[in-house]
Amino acid sequence: MNTESSVRVRIAPSPTGNIHVGLARTALFNELFARKHAGAFIIRIEDTDKKRSKPEYEQAITEGLKWIGLTWQEGPDIGGEYGPYRQSERTRLYKEVLLKLVESGAAYICYCAPKEKGGGETHTCDCSVAPGDINTAKKYVIRLRVEPQKISFTDIIRGEVSVHTDSFGGDFVIARSVDDPLFHLAVVVDDALMNITHVIRGEDHLHNTIKHILLQRACGYSQPQYAHLPLLLDEQRRKLSKRAGETNLLAYRDMGYLPQAMLNYLALLGWAPKDNQEIFSHEELVQTFSLGDVQKSGAIFSIEKLKSINKHYIRQLSPAELFKQSKPFLEQQNIDISDEQHITAALVTEQERVTTLAELPEVVMFFLPGWEADYSPEMLVWKKSTPARTTELLAMLKDQLQDISADQYSADGLQDTLLAWIDTENLGRGDTLWPMRVALTGREKSPGPFEVAGVLGKEETLRRVTIAQEKITHANIS
Ligand code: GLU
């Protein structure tokens, strides 16, 4: 059998909160690795913390990963040959292993109060009880017997890692009872029974791996290969937390980031190809990504970088895609999008400038039939001009606009004709184009007047210039 095709990797998230961008990055690296080696990517839900685990968080995990375009071959939503894929549905399997470990003496029942946290001193006691003799009325834990020794393994990213068992206090707790396994036991059993070949997870688990190797040896399981990914840091190089910025992947969707931009950005969090290319499609990532190129040091989550990548992808959208992606944001602002052609033309005028899709509704507003000219007349006067001159120029402009046939109302057509006219008559571009833009949009910042007029068409453009003339005539500006 081709060994490449047997690659099996997984993520094992706990559904106890929103889908963190760090989890999305880990999922992506796993997915890319699996696809590159024609293997399987699996989602397994660690929901043993009954109080904190919630179905809606599990739903957010799969929704978030689908949003950025990841696919998996096995998981709680689609099943698979190695299921079930929720730890809460696998307690029977853990119990069997726990009983075997206690039976063989590799683990033992211990009535001492657990003192795991903090480590340091080595646990010794003479509680050792056979499974048949467990006094369930008394609170106990199950500990793995650990001979003091140095454990080493080769991490794909970090190279040789060696830790002495004294560093975590020797015999460690693997279950609170035969029916209540802890993370270390459950993860080792699941990885073994699901034939996981590579465990690709966050650096925060580096020390746990030593315990997992000890457990694998005690259970007679083979050891998967490990790759510990660098932590995500904020710009101050602190562990990325909610305090420093948004960590919920789906919040980025709601803020107007494109899924392909988010996927591309996540790939760069700790990984860079040798030639430092930055823009990658999902397919290109599958071809280029390699765990060997993942860095050891923490990866900085930079919102500015994400914005620039998002801007890039917004610019790449076809008009139809731009409309489709913007649709939820426009609808959220109750914008009537029934005239798809007109809305798309309006969106295109700002496509080059916006950083997120959430900026688009505001731009589209002044292209709508219900647009209200609620700007102040003063705004029509360019800073180097006067109200009287503006009044004159608006009148001349209107004549010009009248003379241009309706089929010439495109950004390019209007630009050629009007600039030639302004320059020949020596009217001054700022003097003329500023009032034209304000007349058409009512804003100090907007797309250029030719683009706007091109989308509005002749009739609406003239109507808006007339409104501007009336405003300035009736205003008492000195
Ligand atoms: N539930 C653990 C986490 O989310 C899984 C660790 C692992 O991948 O083994 O960090």
C-alpha cells in the first residue's frame, strides 16, 4: 500500500466557546497536510467537559471551517468508519482501556487528593487497588505509573524534544474514575483507535506529548508523529487573547472579510514558503505547504496584514461575485437590491478602495433611487472657490451634461469629454469637479464624479445637479 495514502490527521477541539482563529489555523494546517498526502482530515469533538460544552459551539466550529472552505473526510456531522466522533459518545472505549491498565498494574487507583497542578514533587503512595476492589463510595483518581526517565521524541517542527518525567511529578492522573477519563487518556485512546498518523496541534500541548507517549507505551499503541505549531501572538507578542482583538473566526465573516482572504491569511500564521510569496489560493497552498517550513517562534496576528490581503481579494472579485458577497451586508442595512445591475455597477465604483465588504452599504446608499440630498449647500463650494463661481460653474456644467448623449454616460466617456471641456475653457478641475461630485453624492469622500455619473445615468445626474443649483441659490452663503 502507498504509505502516503494512509496519512490520517485530526483536530480535537473542545466546543466550549466561539471558534478561535488559532483553531482555524491548526485545522487549516492539518487539512493542507492531509490533502497534500492524499490522506484524511478528521474532526473529533472533545466534549467531555459537560458543563462547558455546548452544541452551538460545535456547530460554530464546523460552520467556521466550512466558511473558509475546509473539507474533512470524517467528523461528528458526517460520521465515518472510526466513529463516534464525539468523546462523550466514546466513554465505553475509555473505560475498557482504564480497566486494562489497572488490571495490568500500569495504572492504579489512588485515593490521595490529586496534586497535579504545579508539578514538582513526585507522587508516591501505596493506594494501589485492583479494579474489582474499587471502593466507589470513596473519591479516587486513576494514576499512570511512571518510572523516572527522560522521554525524547522528534517533533517535525521543533526537532528533538526531551523532557524528564520529574518535571511533571511522575505518576499522573489519567481519570477521575473509570467513567470519567481525563484529556490525556481520551486523546491517546482516540488517536490510536482512529489510526492517527500525525498529531499537528498547538505548541501549548508540547509538554502533554510526553505524557501521551508514556500512555501510548503503557497501552501498547504505536506513536504518531508530532508537529507542534507556534502560538499565535498579538502585536505586543502576548498570547493572542480577546483583549487584544477579535479572536472569533466567524466575527471576521461578519466584519466583511472574504473567506478566501481569511484562509490565505491563516496559512501565513507561522508558515512562509521559501520565496516569501504571500497570495495563495487554497489549491496552491495544498501544493506549496510543508510542515518543514513552519517556524518555531510565535506567529503575530496582524490585523493590518489581514486587511491588505482582504483588499487584494475584494479587488479580484468579478462584478457578479462582488454582488453576491456584498448581498448580506446590503440586506442587513435594508437596502433594496432588486435592481441587481444598478447595485452591481454602484459596488464596482468602490471595489478598488474598500478594505472590507462591510464598507459597501454606505457607498451604495447614494446610488439608490430614494437618495436624499441632505447635504449642506456650503459643501458644494470648493475650498479655493466662491459661492458665486460655484453657481456659475454648476450652470455651465449642466449645459455640458445636457449635451452629452445618454449612451455616452460611462465613467470613461464622461471623463474624456468633461476634462477636455474644463481644460479648453480653463475652468479649473477642482473648481468644477468638486461641486459636481458633491452634487451627485452629497459627500466629501466618495468615488469620482465620472464614475458616479456613469452609474446614475443622464437623467438622474441632471436631476441632482439641478438640486445643487437650487440649494446654492437659496442658501445665504457669504
Ligand atoms: N482539545 C485540545 C485542544 O483543543 C486538543 C489537543 C489535541 O489536538 O490533542 O487544545
